[in-house]
Amino acid sequence: MSNCYIQTAFTFILTAPEAILLRAAIAACDFAMEERQADDTATFWADLPQTFRDLFPPVNDDLLSGFISIFSDPQWPCLDTNFTFSEKEEGHVVVFGSSDQFSSDAVAAVLEKVVTTSLPIIISYAMHDDKYRPDAFGGGGFIIDKTGTHWIHTGDLHDLAKFSPRLVIQTNTPEGSLFWNTTNGFGNLESATTFTEEEASKYDLPIANDQPEWVQLPKQAA
């Protein structure tokens, strides 16, 4: 037998309205994990901030259904994280979080919804075991920005495709080289779709005046 831990400690600053939403989300998680009756839920829902109720309208008869639907497991909307809030000048709030068994997916799901201006939010965590077991040690994290949540995991180290050469499709014109984007066609290199060697072997080259060809990206561009 061994014990596995996912530990974290993080801090970020929110606007006062965002902090109100996060506090309400934490309370809603705690309440949703309890055995509850419809009347209890109605009373709890009525006491939540209007901004929270507007953000998570019910999707069925359960008034909390709109909120708990954001979790990968709506039956277990648990953050497993201790949050403290400290008021800061100019209408901002410092949030500190810590956990010995961090539910990273759940916390990210909540923060992506309630934080809209105080971005980016960056959180990392460590994974360890009280026994020496291969691959039991590692970590990861996520960053939430205006485009969504982006993850990094030590498990990615075993996905060799992430480190394989990246290829783009290039064609030449009198004005210079253009690169293929599977959505918008040929354009600049920054917007090009990249392919692994395996993906390229299964993809038909598009038609252009100058015969397109596969080009390997430099490592820094990939």
C-alpha cells in the first residue's frame, strides 16, 4: 500500500465581483456535496448572489444543475482546496489556495467561469508518493487566459508525438512562401496547421499553382 498526494499552493488577485462569484461557487460546491432536499436547495439558491444565478442558470429541475454541469463528474463537484480571501486596496481581493489532494480539473472549471478580467491565472501542483514507485512523482499545472484553459502534465513526457518533428505544407508564389491552414487555406506561417510525420503521411497535399511540399519547422517555431 502507498499514499499518493497532489499538493498545491497558489495565489492570485481578483476583482471584488469575481471574488464574490468564487466565494459563491465554493459554497455551492460544499452544498452540492451534502444530502439535500428540493426545499433546501431552493432556499440556498435564493441566497446566492444574483450574478451567480445569472451565470449558472438551471438546466433541469435541480436549481444547481447549471453550476454542477461544468464539472467532469457532476455527481462529485468537489474542489478539495482550502481558499482564503484577503481584501486589498482599490476593490481587489487576494485569493490564496492550498491542498494536499488537489482537484485540478474542478478548480480550473470553476475559475474559467468566474474569472473574466483578472487574467491570466496560473496554478501548478506537485504529485508524489510515500513509496518509491516508478512514475509516481511529477506534477503539472494550467494557465487560464482569454482563450481558455491550457494544461501541462508530466505525463506528457511519455507522449513522444509531442516531441516529434512538426511539418507544415508550403507553396511558393511571386510574393513569397505561403503555408497551409486546414480551415482558411494558404496564409502566413504563424497561422499554419502543423502535422506530425504520421499525420502528414495520411494527409493529401492541397492543389496550388506551385506544387505544395512538406517542410519541417525549426524546433523554436514548432
